[in-house]
Amino acid sequence: MMRQGQNKKSRLQDAAKDVIHERGYERTRITDIAERAGVDAGSVYYYFKTKESFGTAVIDSLAKHYSALLEQAGLQPGPRKRINAFIQMVMDKRVLLAQHGCPVGGLCSELRKTAETVDLAQRASEVFREILDWLERQLRELGKAKDARILAEHVLCVLQGAALLAHSFDNPRHLQTQGRRLQRLILNL
Amino acid sequence: MMRQGQNKKSRLQDAAKDVIHERGYERTRITDIAERAGVDAGSVYYYFKTKESFGTAVIDSLAKHYSALLEQAGLQPGPRKRINAFIQMVMDKRVLLAQHGCPVGGLCSELRKTAETVDLAQRASEVFREILDWLERQLRELGKAKDARILAEHVLCVLQGAALLAHSFDNPRHLQTQGRRLQRLILNL
DNA sequence: GTCTATATGTGGATAGAC
DNA sequence: GTCTATCCACATATAGAC
């Protein structure tokens, strides 16, 4: 019988995703995660042997999350609407993004910097890769074969830059204005 | 007689700027900085009472650095050339930026997240503010009064996003391609 | 599976001799 | 001004009783 166990494990994983997003990887303590999950601090190591295993769990969870977003945006008719739906999804999270930054970008930027955490960073950057591939596919459908990749990278750059500025100034406006600008660009493509 | 003192202090400040850029604020130890500066670890606290004081010193140093860059770019004849000179300066640092990310963006993103370090993050974001103001002034000279601010933000977003992608994938190419794209945009304005 | 107690290691910071 | 020794707080992780 591990019913309760699975429940606690997923509660810990969800809590880790939130707390690490809010505080960054390095500054979140295992006890922070336990507290957020409502799990006794002593029990944590039964589910996650190391702090790093929390990191991979969180990144895998983010990967799934963005996969689902892309899949949902893919339901729109036509590549323009699909791309703009994705941009809109990011804009809709602008308040949260201004508060804590982009969870993927934050992890990439924090974890790339040190040898002990590069593998985590690499795993996180795969989320970017998947988004870029998806965007590129949509742009190819639009007949932008020649510079589909660079355009895809442009879209992600603007979104990530806007998230960073919004976070730095604690102001969601940047995501609003740059997102709109981006949507206009896509429509005129 | 504080000749040697001033020397050591500035060596520590320079070392801090480099090491914090490379490892991030949280993961750099005071001893890392001392070692890099070639200063005995015990002497450090004579010059910098706390780790936070290293943070402010580094940010002030970055602020001066970017001020100087903007001033130099400002020597170009005409706002288009001035903006593109600044973009070029960023592109010229693409290898370093891919290795360790943008020092300003990295600090903003890392330090915003926790109450103990928000003041440092705020100070760091002032560097962004200065760049945005400078860009906006150039764009106004170009007659873009109506959306000069949003265009300025767009330029910084693309550069920061490109730096983040370059860092995440450890590949300076993103700064190259997005920088070029941005320069073309400015010329066609 | 859960919780208490604790080991272990580390990093920021201080006291004080020189 | 410089360096040694050390304090202290804290965070990851383990051992082991229940």
C-alpha cells in the first residue's frame, strides 16, 4: 500500500516546483519544500534522496507543462493562430512571470554557471529546445523555410527578454507590450 | 599610507565582479573572491564587511562600465549608428556572454527572488533603466516619439533574450543572429 | 512509511595577536 | 593593515527507533 506515499511524493514535487520558482534553486531549502507541501521535514528524504533529485523532478514537471501548452496551442487552425495562441498563453501569466521570472529561464541562468549543476541546466534547456522546434515547425508551414529557425529564436528571445525585464522591474507591462508587438509581427509575416 | 590598501580593495572588487559573473552571487564564496584577487582570505573583511557589500560594489562597477559603453556609442554620428554601435558592443562580447550570461541580467534574475537581496536586485535593475533611457533618447531623435519607449524595451528584450539563449545552449550564435536582425531593424526604422 | 536526533560539512563573520 | 584561529548559523543528509 503506497497510496499515501504517491500522494506525498507528488505533493512534494508540486511544492518544489513552486518554491524553486519563487526563491531560485540555490536558496530554497529542503525544509521550505517540506513545509509548503505540508509534509514532515524528516520524511522528505524517503521520497527524494538528494536536493538534485528535486531539481530534475521540477524540470521534468516543467517539460511536461510546456509540452501540454504547445499541444493545446497546436489545436488552433493555422500556424499564425497557433503561434499567437502560445504567445497569448505566456502573456496571460504575466503577473506571475513578473513576480518570479520565467521558471525555465531562471533555472537555466542560475544552474549553467557551476559545474555541479550543469547537467540540471542542460536538462532545463531542453525545454527551450522543444519550444524552438515547435515554433520552427509552425513557421515552416508559413513558408518561412529559409529563416524559420532564426524567427523561432527571435520569438523566444523577445518572450524571455520581456519576462526578465518584467521580473527585474516587477512590472508585467513589459510582457503585455512586447507580446502584442510579437503577435503583430506574426500576423504580418 | 593606504596605497597598498586601495590596491587590494580594487583588486578584490575586480575579482568579485568576475567571480560573481561566473558563478552567480549565491554560489560565490568570499574565499573564491580572495583567491582570485590574490589576497589572503583573512584580510578580506578589512575591506568589505559583508558579502552584500561585495554585491553593491559589483553592481556599481557594472553601472560604471555600461555608462562608459553608452557614452562611447554616443560618439557615433546620428542615432541609428549610435544604437547599432551599442548592439555591436554586445555582440562583440558574445563568447563571454554565452559562457556566463549577462552579468546584469543574471544578478537581476537571481537576486529579485528573495527578500534579503531585493535591494541589490533593485540596484542592478537601475543599469537596465539607464540603458533603456539612453535607447529611448536615440529613438526620439529618430522621430519615433510615440513608441520610442516600447522600441527601446524591444531592443533590450532581444539582447537579453539572446544572451539567455546563448548562455543556456552555450552557443554565442544566438547573439550573432539576433543582434544582426536587430541592427537591420534599426536601419530600416 | 514516518519522525527524532544528529552527523557532517560549509560559509559568513569576529576576536585578537602581530 | 595582515593573518590565525575560531565561532556560529544553517543546510544537506543519515541512522535508527517506532
